[in-house]
Amino acid sequence: MYSGQKFNDLVTFSNGNKAYHLGEDRNAEGRDDLGDPVYAASNGEVVAVVSNQGSSTTGFGNCVVIRHDLPHAELINGKMVGSVYSLYAHLATVGVSEGEIVSIGYQVGTIGDSGYSEGPHLHFEIALAPTLPTSDDGYNPLGAPDKWVDPSDFINQHRTLGSTHSVLISDAQISEGNSGTQTMTFTVTRVGGTEAFDVSYATADGTASVTDGDYLATSGTLHFDTNVNTQTISVTINGDTTNSVYPPTRTRLKAILVTQHIYIFCGWGDR
Ligand SMILES: [Zn+2]
């Protein structure tokens, strides 16, 4: 049975070397968790997908890194921090690609034993941007640098940012057309709870922009009444043939929820 390591645990390797653990290991004690789903810790953008890195490099195997923008910059380890990275290593399979916007709870892959690993488990790190945690090997002989934080502590401290009234928002896709306008409709679904709450939303430029006339900026507040589980957001899309970046046949908007605020990134994308 694999014995998991906590953040900053001092570890002795089989060759006698010692180093401190930069993440925390999660595995289902008492049973084999190979293939269990791994979910995004929060809303964010996938910024790195690494395939099968062996122990000669980082040893992370198949690994995913997601950037999470904080709702406001905050002081962490003596620095003002606007975003953090979460890293998921030793995955058996990866279900996301770079540039993809994911919501909290989206499945990024499955628990595995890839790379330098002594059994199926998830190696999970939280690193403060801009340090992308893909060049470290999960350990540091001098102790965890101040760009790494205790993942459980960090998540517990930020859990209130949207766990009370969490929602998921669908991606949407339409055929843009060469002229005229169309409406894209996003479905916003309550996650847990039955009480009434409000959530604000706004569009934001992705590869499409308001100034280029690709879509109309939209913002507002959705009210979820007691026991109401879904609401919708509509965005007006302008058809055109002038911008070759956006094939006339399809336009797709990706959506992301950040705490109590929904941002809809407007742009062309494939999954
Ligand atoms: Zn680990």
C-alpha cells in the first residue's frame, strides 16, 4: 500500500537522498484507486498538459496544470498574488487539453501511477503564479520554496469563495453565419442547496472581441429562487465573413464561473 506524503514532509528516497515534498499525495487508503476520477480544484484555464514525463525529468508522468485567477489579489507568503496554479500528477489518463477553460469539479483525468511513482495516487500541488510547477520534480532538498503553499490549507481558506452557492455553466456552440445576429444560450445550473441566491455575470473577450463586432457585451445578475436549479444567459453573436480567425460556420463561447461571478469568454475554440 502506498503511503501518502503531506506538504513539506521530509522524504527519504531508496538511494538515501532526502527532500521535502512540494505537494500532497491523495489516495484512497485501503483500496486501489487506479482509474478514479480527478477533478479540477476550482475554475480555471488548463495551462499545461505534460505526457508521460519520466523520472529523468520531473517524474510527474502524465500531468495537468490549471491556472486559477483569484477574485482579488491577496497577500500570500509576503507577496501579492493574483492567481495560482494547481498541478495534478501521475495521472493514468488526461481528459483536458491546453487552453481549455474548466469549471470546478470538471474531470481532468484519472488517478494513475505514471512517471516516478510508487503506486497509484494523485500528487497535488498549489503554486503561486508565475511559477509554473512543471519544472520541479515534486521535491526540494531545502524545503518547500515560498512559491508553494500547503494545498489543503489553501483550499480550506478559499473554500468559502463560491462553495455556498456554486453553479456550473455549460459551454455553447452555434453556427455563426455570414450576416445577421444569433443568440447563444448558456445554461447555468445550481450545484447543491435549495435556497435563493444571486450570481452576477459578464462577457469577456477571448479570441473574439466586442470592438471587432463579434458579439455584444452582456452582463447582469441571475436570480435563483428557492428550489430553482437552472437559469440561462443569452449572448448576441454577430455573423460576418470578414475575420478569417472565426470560420463563418461556427462560433463557440466558453464559459467560466469565478466565485459568485460568471465570465463568458467569447472566442472560437475546439475541444
Ligand atoms: Zn507526491
